[in-house]
Amino acid sequence: MFKHVFATMQEMLEEIIIHYPHANGAQRKQLDDQLSSLKQFSDTFIEEWLQFEEKMADFRDLQLAHSKGSSAGQAPLKPAAPAPASAPGYPKIISAAPIPPALQQKPAAGSKGNHSAADSIEKTDPLDDDAVIEMQQAMSKGQGYFKLFMFKDAFKHFQDAVRRSPDDNRARLFLGMTCMHLQEWHEAQRHFQLLVEVTEHPKWKALGLNALGCIQAVRMNLEQAAVYFEKAHEADPNFTDPLSNMKSCEQHAGQLSLLFGSGQL
């Protein structure tokens, strides 16, 4: 597994080195984002490895003390307390999927439940503990591969997450964006059309509309693409990718530079 991951990272870094000198502003920003993700993964891996080595060293000391105690006829020593967790705030690549509202405490009768900021699983049947764990695992694995730009692997896990919970808009957003990077335009369009119809999350709606605009731009339906980009900007004015895409469509000379919005995930 690790050989596969680091081989992919090496290939990505080589691609960045090759294309960076000739990239324009928008392309260079995407390459910078990719390089930042690679650096973050490398730092996280080193930190986790150091923590693992510290625990292994503690266990070896415990094992040695236990062996000496047993040979001397003493009672086995109690295991040492677990090492404290890493300092809060350290960047992690994989973020845990939120607990579905179906498992959260239900509001009292007659009261209105608060909408989750994650806008996740708005309408679904209650899931048992095993189903929640499997859903979280699928999302976490998918996010890990997504941040490493290993989109084929990410696709399988996000597809599994959507299959387990079709009403989870967060899972569908990641699946649709993964399809964009795989250039599976028809499948991406299907997911984003559904997403923009049901989500109440402004940023997610903007991401979906921007992606639909990119799909139309790829098909050279530039007028329809502009309509989607305008709607995306209206949904979330702080999301600037739609304006960049609109400008690219207006100024294109046989080649488009499109921003899917992956950096917002």
C-alpha cells in the first residue's frame, strides 16, 4: 500500500516540476495547491510515524521489564498509560465524516431541529452503529485518496458512501467532484444536478453550479456555461472560481483553463 501511495506522490511531483515553468496564473495556482497537499501528507506521515516509534519504544521498555520481572518470580507489571494524543490543531489529511442527524438527539415534539452546517443526510432512515462506522470509513478513505489526487481509488470509496447513504449531500459532492477529475462528465453532471436541487448549503450549491458550468464549457456550450457560472457566483459571492471560469470562456483561444473548485473541499 505504502509503495503505491509514494509512487503516486513521486509521479505527481515530477508532473508539477515539468509543468510549473510553463503554467499560467490559474494553472500555477492548481499546481501550488497540489504541492501543498503533497507537503501536508508528507508532514502528517512523518508525525504519525514518530508517534508510532515512541509507542514502540515504550512497549519495548515494558516488554523488557516484564521479562526481567517474570524471570525473578515477580508479578507481571501493569501496562503503562497510553501516550497522550498529538497536540490539537496539527493538520490531518483525513477528516472524520460527521455523525448523521438521524443519530443525533431528536428535538422535542413541536420544536424545529437545527440544520447541520455540513448539510449531511437531510432525509434518511436511522442507521445502526455498524452502518455509521462503515459510512465514516468510506468517506475517510475517499477523502484521503482525493487529497492525494488518486481519484480512481477515491471514486470507489465515495461511490460506496453514496450507495450506503444516498441522501448524504456531502458524500455526493465529493463523488461528483471526483468524477470531474476523472473526466466522467455525464456521471458528474448527474450528481451535481441532483445536489443543486436539494442542498441548502450555499457553498455546496455554488460548487455544484460551477461544476455544471465547467461541464458545459468542456462541451463548448459557452453560453450555457456562463449561465451556470453566474448562478454559482450568486449562490456564494465569496467563491471566486466561477468568475475566473467565466473570464476564461470569454477569452479562450481554442483552450480553456477551468477551475472545478476542488480547493474548497
